Amino acid sequence: MARPHLTLDKWLSTDTDLKKDFLDQESYMKESLLTKLDEPGQKIVYISTNHPQPRSHENLISDSLQNPARTSHTNERFINPLICETTNFIIETNDEHFSILKKKFLLFKYHSEKKKANRITKQITMDENILKQLEKIKKNCKFKSLDNCLEFLIDAHNFKLSEKDKIISRLKKEQNLNHDYNLKQELKFKDEKITELEKELVHQKNIIHENMSKSAKEFEEYLIQLAINQTIELEKIKAFLGKINEADQQSINQTLAPEALSEIETQLRNECAKQKLFLTIKNQPNTNYALGFDQHHQYGSTVQNDDEVVPAQT
């Protein structure tokens, strides 16, 4: 069945604005089928010419405005033209030119749609195997063209890149969380260690305090016991000698007199104090000062260790 005849009116009833752009472009061509007449206050007129001549658009407008009769005479307008008037313009042509305009418009529309879709024509050379793979994807996915196939592959690639970025971001986040967790655990371990050391320090202070108290007391008792033993020894000597002359008895009595014993006791206590002071000065850097407390005032500024007792000489 033959296609119905397309009249000029029906042709202009669709894509009217786009066809006006096409007619504008066609009228600007150097060897154009159309002449454009654009007079102020009137509709634009596109006129087909029987003898197209090379000319510029400016010259066409100038000639049309200055002498329309001369322009028509020069281009020899058709005797029985096809005329159609739209809202914005009027076109005057013939069947032959109308057929040419229809074909040229199809190409114009194609390029216009490609330009509108931000598409360009590009010739590429590819491997035969790659082309087969593209055709296979096109067939399996039921794409209309290889263009759709390439868009699909690009979208799939971009999706994979996006997923890869998400995975990398998640791994970095997990790594940072693990790092923070490890730091917290390390700080917790150090805090526990510090707490243990503080407890041990307090324990050592208590031991030192106990030892210092015990040593000072035992050393004092040792000196007193020494004085008592010396007195007993003198009594034994006195009993052993029995009757002695008055001078010796007087010497012994003077030796055992309360004043003499008191003097011996005082001397022993002074020696004890000296020994305590010496041990205090000797042990201070390693005990009280290093541990941050001072026990000297409790024992008359004296410290004595059991294994360093030096008996006073009588």
C-alpha cells in the first residue's frame, strides 16, 4: 500500500519550530533554495527561487527590504507555488523544492537530536573479538544498538568503582576503629599497671615504716641491755674479788656509783643517737626521699637497720 501524499500544510503541522530553524539555516546557505524576507511588523516569508545564486544573508535582507520587486525578478519566483502560512512565518515553494527540503530536514533533525542529547559521531576501530563480545551483550540484554551496550558497560564499570570506593571507605573506617580500640586497650593496660605500681609503692612504704620502727626500738633495747650487762659484770667482779683494800673498794664503788652508771647510760644513749643519725643520713636517699615521705620526726630523726647495729664502746 502506497504512503499517503504529504502536503506542505501537513508537513509544517509537526515540529513547526524545528522546521523554522531548518528553513532559517537553509536560507543562510550560499547556494540556497530559499530566500528569507524579514520585514518589520510582518511575518517572515521563505520563498523558493527558480535560479538559486550564491549570496550572503545580509545582502538578501538588504535587497529584500530595499527592492522586493527586484529580488523577485532576479530569482524568478515560481508561477504556481505551494504556499503555507503558520503562526510565525509563510513559506512559498514548489513540489520539486518541497521534496528536497523534506529530505534535507530529516538530516537536520537527526543532527539536532544528537546535539540535543549531547552526542557526537565518532569512528572507531576495534578488534573483531571485542565487537563480537559487544554484539553478544547487545543480544543478551536486548539492546537496540551498540551505543546502548556501551552505555551499559560504562554504567556497570562506574557502579563497580563506586562499590570499590565504598569498600575502601568501610575498611578505612574499620581500621580507624581498630586503631582506636587498640589505643584504648593499651591505655587501660597502662592504667592498670600504674595502679599496681602505686599499690606496690604503698606496700613498700608500709614495710619500710615497720622496719624502721622495729629497728630503732630493737637497737635502743640492745643498748639498754648492754648497759645492764655491764653493771652485772661489775657486780660479779666485785663479788669475785671479795675483801679488797679500801682504795680498790673505793674505786669500785665509784665505778658502780649511781652517778657513774648514769654517766655510762648517757654515754651509751649518745652513741645510740649518733648511730641512728648516721644511718638516717645514709638511708635517706634510698628510702624516705625516693618514696616521698619522711619518718624522721617519729623517731627523733633516727633510723637504724638491724644488720648495721654497731655497739657503743664502753
